[in-house]
Amino acid sequence: MPVLAEVQDRLKSGSNVFTESGKWLWPTKVRIPTGDEEEDAVPVLSDLGIEIVHHEIRRRYRNILTSSGVQAIKAIDILDALQRHKVVTRPLSATDLPKVLQSPEARSLLWKGINAMLENARGVREQSDARKTISECSLAPGLDGRFCHAAPFIKTDKQTSDLFSSLLANATFLSETKVPLFDKLCPDFSASLALEELTRLDAAIIEAALRQGRPDSPTLLQWFRR
């Protein structure tokens, strides 16, 4: 039997994949990163509990590993890991995040890795399903300093968020507006969306806010005319 075929057969027959966490696991229980940004996120993904092929092995035997059952990192892997840490569907302060995600640098690596994973998804259906899955994770930073799932967040520039945030108390604006991941997960704050949010408010609340200059009426009208 050729050497590569024998290695592949052994990989399929038992717990023969060594991971970054120091475990030997079945190939189907292990994931392999694709591309530089997923590679950069491996320390964070591994600390979250996702079992990743050890770097010395994946660099040399990627084709054998994938043909033996090792899969690319999927959105469900990230959701499952974050569910174990209770980082889903609820607002969290930075100190409530798992230790590995408490630094801005680690969060940035994770955001970039997830964004790359979404771009690697094949087909419109798979991409859509992956975005919906990731949207459940409490990774999006709001203006109040908390992290929440992406569904309620709106993406816009600081000038617009400053203009509307006092009036639309229930609208949630992202504090990070230049992260490609959130371009995929969060809608832009358009004029139509602004009107939709405003029509939900009681007219008396809007009148009182405008009388107090929250926001300034001419500036608000200018924003809609832009």
C-alpha cells in the first residue's frame, strides 16, 4: 500500500488527528482553517473550544486530512463554541465575554476569521445560512459598550448615529462601523429605515425631542435630503 494511502486509511480508522489543544481525535471531530485570516484566528478559535488540526500537521498534510474527514471551519462550529460560553442572543458587557474575547485584538482576529469563513461558504444558500447562524452570536459591539447578536443592530457613520441615537432610544447602532463582518450581518441605516423607526414613535415624543433640540430639526431635515 502506498505511504499516503496508508496514512489516509489510518486517519479514517481511529483517533489519529493531533489538535492544537494537544488531543488525538477522530478526523470528523477536527476542523482545518482556510486562508490567512482563518489561520490568524486559530488561537482564539482553539481557546473557544473548537478543535483545530495542529499547525505542523495541517501545513504538510492538508489534502490527506480533508480527504479523510477533517472539515473546514463552519458557522455552526463557531455558534456551538460560543453557546458553550453563553455568548449568544443576549447583551453582554466586555467583562462578561469569555476571557479569550476580552481583548480588542482577539475580537478583531475572530471577526476577521469569521468574515473569511463566510466568504469561503459555497453557494448562495450556504452563505445565507452561515450569516443567519453567525447573527445569533453576541459579537456585535453597540454604542452602549455591550455586545449582542447582530439582528437588532444598524450600521451607519458616527455623525448619523449621534443625530438619531437620542431620539431612537430603541434603535441599536454599531460602535464599529468599518468591520467587513458587520457589513454582511447588519443593515445600513437608510432614509427608509429611519422613517420606519420614527413612525413607531409616539408623535408627542418626537415633538418634545425636537423642541429640546434632540436632534436639531434643520440638521435632521438636511440628513433626509442628502
